[in-house]
Amino acid sequence: MKLFRLARKFHAEDDGAVTVDWVVLTAAVVGLGVAALAAIKSGTGSLTTKINDHLAAQTISTTFN
């Protein structure tokens, strides 16, 4: 009988439910952040290459005419 009473008490307690909700919510936010950073990284990589090529093609004038 003591085991049934203990099982009933365990089933009725909800102390950790809010913690589980916050863990799931935090994991979802972190996952969305990682996905957003991956999308931004792929877009900025080609832009950085174009800027680098443009700046490398410039000449620096060391005299004033």
C-alpha cells in the first residue's frame, strides 16, 4: 500500500513542470539563433569576397599631382 501511496503522490506533484517548459523554450530559442546565424553567414561570405576583390584592385597613389 505504501508503494501505491508514493506513486499517487509522485503523480500529483508538478514541481519540475515549469523547469521543463523553460528548458524546452530556451532550447528552441538557441536553435533558432543558430539557424539564423547560419543563414547570415552564408550571405555575408560572398559579400565579403566581393569587397575584398574590389579593394585589392585599387591602386594607392603616393604622389600628389
